[in-house]
Amino acid sequence: MPNFCAVAQCGSRSNRDKVSFFRFPSIYDNNKKVDPRKERRREAWILATRRTDLTDSKLKYQMICSRHFLEGKPAKLSDENHPDWIPSQNMGYDKRKASMERYNRSKKRIKQESIQEPLLNMEIATHSAEVFDNLTSTLETTECTNVTEKDLEYGLLKANEEIYRLRKELSVHKFSMSDMKDDAKCKFYTGLSFEVLEIVFQLVEPYIMITPNTTLSKFEQVILTLMKLRLNLLFTDLGYRFNISRSTCGRIFKNVLHVLYKKLRSFVQWPERECLCATMPKCFKENFGNRVTVIIDCFEIFTEKPKNKEASSQHFSHYKHHHTIKYFIGISPQGSVMFISKAFTGRSSDKFITENSGFLKNLLPGDLILADRGFLIKDSVNLCMAEVQMPAFLKGKKQLHPKEVEDTRKLANVRIHVERVIGLLRRKYKITSNTLPMFMVRSKYKKIQTIDKILTVSCALINFCPSIVPQ
């Protein structure tokens, strides 16, 4: 059976055309361990083809022909700066093509820098020798004989090297690992302690790509993304801080956010019932025993007004009197986020979101859910053999029964923790408390929305922080 090229609008066939075919990079080596470079290359090849139907099962049989590489074949896995590390020619869409000239210029520039470094050291040594001669003549006139010539020469060389190093660091001020060791500064810019930041960086570092045009290190790219989430700074502001362009800031934020989403979404997970019972806080145990599984609520985030009239009608919230998107959140009694839904329009009801967010699939028989009055989900929860407890309604009554008043007081005493978690999320990551542009809400080709990635990453980072529920 002939081989076909996976690139759209490319009709290469192995039984007709004189071209070579290359399979998509495999992400496993001989020891069946994931190689980060292979995984990055595999994702880059998929993005280069711009095909959304390439699943893992299909990629086993997909190939790309030699017409899409400058030299007719892929570059070595270790040479990530080479233009043929990914297919770039005749891809079927308008895009700036990679060239060998640019690659050769970058190699030449690196070679020149390696040559200039010794020359710079020679200049420092020459300058130090001149200063040394001047000082020795001064010492001779003042009859100072306590300092030897070797000690003086060595001290001058060290001083000049330190001056050059400091000038080089001050020429472009960026956020390095050493700068973030100050815990107060680290918490202000990222919302995390330095120890937690190190763990997060070690988790995502192998999957952050560095290209020949990238001026920021991997750590600086992570810091830029966390600063955007934490302070919601404009990309222009971040560009001035990191000495890069606004468009580069947006591209780095998008790429690193995707890596953070892939690697941190597993930290927002539904815990086992045994773990919940073993670590149940005292305030829950006194009123509900070990039965409470999750506390649920919904919150809204303001968005810009959509241009489409139908979309504008769906996004308008009569409760907030603004265009919003709505999220369903569930926290454990211990205070960690255990469920976060995708974005729903502001017009959606709490019942509709609960039943269509996938939340009910996690329930087990006997689970107890604490909710607010707006969650009319008793029938749906009962189908899962679970129970939902809400504050009592006054409708049709002159006043509540004393027992209902006491039950409502107990429920409100612990249900307030979900409001505190939502408030912490909004305060710690201010991008969730400001008005969002519509490009963060829209999704193309049924992909995950940018705001969904932001909320998932923010909730995962909240789980890394100390719990707000007293233990």
C-alpha cells in the first residue's frame, strides 16, 4: 500500500513521486520512557500541519514527505535550532518560511561571541595592566612597599572582571532565579513561595521550547506567564519589563500557559473517599460527621460585549447586569479545589451547569453535597444515590422552624469556605477578577478556551498554597 503525505493539499505518493517519507517522531525510547525533546518535536510537527484530526492512534501511520524540509530530511533530534527540526516548506498556508541562511547567521553569531569573549578578557587584562603601571608609579613616589606587585595585579584583574559582569547584568534587567529567592518578591509577582515555584518550574521545564529567536530563558518565560496571571499586566508592560516586543509576550504566554495546563491539571482532582474521611476538619465532623464530600458554588467573570447579537444575549447575566461567563467550582472539606468546570455563558442557570459540567459523574452512593439555594439539583443528585443539602426556603411560610434555622446556621458555617476559596482565587490571580477580552473566551476548531486553561492553572496553583480551612 503506498504512503501518503499528512500535510494538507500535498498529493505526494510513494508509488508515484520520487520523494522520501518520514514518520512523526515517537515519544518513547527503547526503555519506554518519555523523552521531552521527542514530545516537543511531536507537538511541533502536529502544529505545523495544522490538522485537528491527528489523534495518537492515527499518528502511528501518518508520514510527511521530503518536500516539506529544506534539506529533504528532518534534522537531528539534538539540533533544535535547525530549520528542518520541524517541517516548514510548502505547508499549504501563508507563513514565513525557515531558511538555512538564517540558521547559518545564528551559528556565525554564536561563533563570533565565543571569539569575542577571549578578546574581551584580553582588553580587561590590557586595561588592568595600564592601571597597574599607573598605580605602581604612584606607589613608588609614595614609598609604599607593603603591597606586592602580584597581589596588586591579581586584585585589579578581579575588580575589572566583576565590573564587566555587573555591567552586563545591568544592561538588560530580567527576572532570574536569584532575583526570585526573596520570598516576599516571589509571592508578589507569582503568588507562590520560592520553594513551590522551584517545584513547578522543574515540572514544566523540559516541555518549554527554546528557539533561535527566543531571548528569554525558560525560567523567565514561566515568570512572565505567572506575572500575567497574578497581576494581569498588559503585554506592553511585560514587554518593557523583559525587553521584548508585545507580540512576543503574547506568544510566550500562550505557549507556556498550554504547558502549565497540561502538567498541572492533574492537581485539580477528585480525592478518594478514604482520604476525605481521614483528614476531615473538625468543623465538618461536628456537624455532618464524615459524610461531606464536596461544597459547590458558581461564580462569574466579566467579559467584553460580543459583537454577535445571539452571543451577546447568551452572555448577558441578569444577576450581574453585565456580559459574563460562568464557572462551576467544587472544593473539598479540606479547602482544596477538586473540580472546576469549563466556561458557560452568563445566562446559564446553576442547575443546567451542574448537570452538563460532568460533575455528577464523580459522585458515589452516600456522598453529601453542600450547596446554596439556587442549586435545584436534588433529583439529579438522587439518581446518583447521593444527597444534597441546602438552606431552608421561606417560600409559603411565615417563618422558619427552629430546627430549620439551626440546620441552616450549621450549613452556612461551613459552606462559607467555598466563598473564601473563590475570593482567594480572585485576589491571588487578578486576571480572573478583571474584564476579559473576547479572544480569551472564543475557541477555534473545538479546542480548549484560553480562559479554561487560565482557571485550571490558577486552581492548581491555589492547591499548592496553605489551606484556608482550619484543621
